[in-house]
Amino acid sequence: MRERDGAALDNWRPDALGFVLVSAAIREERNVYRSLCDLKERAGIHARPVYVESLLPGVCDAIVKIEGEDYQAMGDYVSNVIRVLPGVVDIKTLTVTKPE
């Protein structure tokens, strides 16, 4: 069973959820995707890439689902980890709000 801070991840529900649309430099799409697959959980942030090159040509090269404890931590992760990956030329972050 996976754990985070001593608690089972299977029962963890994030307070912040979003998707990052990642655009890569020409001919760097696969390298960027591999880098995204190697992302590690950090400071309560969990990121999982979804490869979409064949589904959305021209819109983005990958979509990363990102979950975290708060939107500030999630924004820091996007800015300091995803945006600076070699080959990434543009990102767009979409956040999800919880229904009341």
C-alpha cells in the first residue's frame, strides 16, 4: 500500500486539483513526456502525466493531472518543476473547484 506522511494514499483526497497542458519544443515531445513520467511526489503534490499527442495535435503535447494539499503548493510545483523541464515551451494550468 502506498503511503504519504504515514497515511494510506488510497484514502487521501486532495484539496487542490488541476490539469497542466504542456507544450514541447518541436521534436522534443517524447523527451518531455519521459521527463513528466519521472516526476516525483514532492511536498504533498502528486502529478501524473497523460500522453495526448495523438489525441490533441496542436493544442498541447501532454496533460498532467496534479493534486495537492493547496493551490499555492500546486502553483509552486508547476512553476518550479514542470515549467523548467528541458524542452517545455509553454504551459497552461486549469484548476478544478470543489462543488459545495
